[in-house]
Amino acid sequence: MAAAPVWSVDPRTGKQREQVAHEATAEEVDRAVRGAHAARAALADRTVRASLLRTAADLLDEAGGHIIEAADAETALGPVRLTGELARTTAQLRAFAEVVDEGAFLDIRIDHADADRTPPWPDLRRWKVPLGVVAVYSASNFPLAFSVPGGDTASALAAGCPVVVKAHPDHPATSELCVSVLRRAAAAVGLPEDVVSLVHGFEAGVELVRHPLVSAAGFTGSVRGGRALFDAAAARPTPIPFHGELGSLNPVVITEAAAAERAEQIGAGLAGSMTLGEGQFCTKPGFVLAPAGEQGDRLVKSLTAAVSETEPGVLLDHRMRDAFVAGVRERAALPGVDAPITPGAGGEHTVSAGFLTVDAELLAAGGAHDLLLEECFGPVTVVARYTSRDEITSVLSRLPGNLTATLQLAEEEADGSAPGAAGLLAELTPLAGRVLVNGWPTGVAVAPAQHHGGPYPATTSTSTSVGATAVERWLRPVSYQSTPAALLPPELRDDNPLDLPRRVDGRPEN
């Protein structure tokens, strides 16, 4: 049987643009993984890895016009958004090159033998080594920054792990273009091109996570798809780490004092964040606790005005559009739910932004209204109106894990003198990997202190997929005990020939 074709589709019309590939067979997945496995030794040199990452960034920038054109044709995200995403992607590659150069990610620790301790210590030297081949599953909503050349690929290569990427079906042409650039970068620095490979197709993704030579996986996508792959990774004869980003409601709590102080500003900010990218950001604020009464009414009025000005937009594909329309219809039909601006179909190929309101006490009771506590992908949010602090606590206690949680405070509450603000911050902290105060969660800075992850179902591990520490997902520690110096890796020798940051006998060496 011939392999199924892979088509590039225009989400603005739903029509096929061109056939760009075919779905990979089990044999082709095996060949890609074995090619990556054979390239592991070539990635051992950190200098070459850093050069690969920088060269990839340079070549992506050079091909930027073609990449942005292809991505826009397949995602309808627009040249402005995609230009920024490409800049983020190349900056991320260069940032990981700096991580590789510095070498702190190796976490080198040396404890010299000490016979005077009880019990005595032997000579121990610990560092981190690459896991092996990494399977990367591309995201639909970020065709660059969380796909073929994105953070999972960049961090895995920085760790010394070859990568096999499973392309997302929403942007196969962009994926093919990007992988060709990465493979050219590998060849340019003297590495095998198979340090990065690409496969297409649902079955190929399943074959990939089950392949015995795949040592870890990174995923960004739906709860259903991610959980199935997570379970497959755990069910292998040799289970592997599966770092999945699955779904997030990203709750926002607005205090009554904050609403009284700047209801109009908060309403406009919420509208901008929830509709950014047609509501297709993984950090979209999808659930808001706002006060009942006059101050909350001002906020809802402001949100209504701002969302009313939003034009209908195109989602990433028609399947997502249909799911969005059905999802908001089901939520709006629940008893006690109102729609100041009804979200849903904006046209044959578009959707309209909107939001729903409900009394918080209905959510605290559970039942059918639990649907409002589940992510709905697209430009919609739920505003739950609370009448007391106890209602806030009750609703927060029922929320699943999230990537972000946001607290909107008044100036008088932000100086630390109001005990309620600290208490709310403490209640939000267990719910998310990033907690914001007086900001909006959309936008994830690629910074050393960033954490993009959270309790399940936001992610399946405690790791981050953004920032310098994302490299730690693809490493494992190894200790050498009483090993002759001549047999040690240079990084672990006493003379520190590579001048790396290390802890020696419990203290920083340099």
C-alpha cells in the first residue's frame, strides 16, 4: 500500500495547497532513528554543538522570508506575528549556544577522597551526560518556536542529543523547509545531517515514541494526544522520560480593590491577552475570577467594549474551528451562564471572540459546570463573579494544574501590608509554574529564570520547555568513583583544562 500523502492546507479556505511529503512508514521511522543514534558521537564536542546552534540560527535568518511566507500560508498567523516568532526562535538557538559554551549545565561536582570522615568518602566526580535520541512532537500554534527549530530541538542539541521531529500536520511545508535548514547547518559545521530528521504522520508519531533507540520525548499539544503518547512512553519495555505540555486554563484572580482602582485598564488588558493570536496561545487566560457588584460590572463593561472591537479571525485549521464552535456552544448552554459577547462562528472559515459569565458559587458546587474549568482553545474566556474571599478559595481548590496563574492587585495591596494579597499569592502558587502579579500571561520570555511548565495537565513533568534549564530534560547524572585521572573525561580532571564552572569539595571552584 502506498504511503498516505501529506498536504499543506490553507486554513483561510480549507483547500489543499500542495503535497509536500508522505506519511512515514515504520521502516522510515526506524531509519531516521537509527541515523540519529549513529550521530550521537559526533555531537560529543561542545564547541561543535555551539557552532551548530549558531549556524542554524544564521541560516534560519537568511531563509526568513521563505519561512515566514510558508508558515503564514499554512497557519494564517500573519507576517508580523511570524516575524517575531522567527526572531524568538533564532534567539533561542543562540541562547542555548551560550549555555553550551559556559558549561554550567553539566553540573560538575568533585569530592576528593577523605579518609577522616565517618564513614570515609571515596573520590567522587559527577557530571551530566546526554540521554540519547530525542523525539520532538511539534506544536500546532507555534510553527517555529515550538516546532522543528524550536526550544525542544534546540535544548536537545545543546545537551548533545540528536533529534527526530514529528511534524505537525498543520504546517508540513514549513516543517520541511526548517528541517532542510537545520540539516544544512549540521553539514556546514562538519556534523552528520542526521543529527536532525523529520517524519510525518500520526502512526509515525506512535512508532517514534515506541522505538527502542529513542531515549526521551518532548511534546506540545492536546491533553488527549499528549496523554496517549505519555502512556505509550511509560508502557515501553524500557520506559523513557516524556516531557509533555498538554493544556492550561491559566486562571486570573482580580481583587475587588484592583477592579475599583483600574477596571477599565484590566478589562482592556484581559481582552488583548485572551484574543492574542486568535486565543491560540498556550498561556491564554481562559478563566477569570472577578468581583460581583459595581466594580466588577465596570470591568465586564470594559471587557465587552474591547472584545467587541476584535475582528473575526482564522484558527489554525478547520478541525480546531469546529471544536471551538462546539465547545463554546456547549458551555453557553449551561444554566446560569451568560454571554455578553457570544463567541463562535464568525463565518465559513473564521471565528468570533467572546466571553462567558457565571456566578462563582455555581462552579464551587461542581457538576455540569465543571466544563467551564476546562480549556477551550480559541478566543474565549470565562468570567466567574465572586461575592466573597471564601468563594475564590473554593473555586481555586477545584482547578487543575496550569502553566500560569495571574493576580491583579491594587497599588495599596501590592506593598505587602495587605494580608489578603499574600494569601491569594500563596493559593495560586500550587496551581501553576509561573505566577504573575499585575501582568498578563501571554508571552513567555526566553530567559534564564523562566519556567514554562506546571502541575498536570499543564505538563507531565516538573521541567521547563523554555529558558536555559530546558536543557536539563535531556541529561542524566553519572558519578565516577576512584577513577584514575587518565581515564576521566577532561571536564572532571583536577586541572580543569576546559576552564568549566565546577563545585569542588562542596564549594565553587572559580
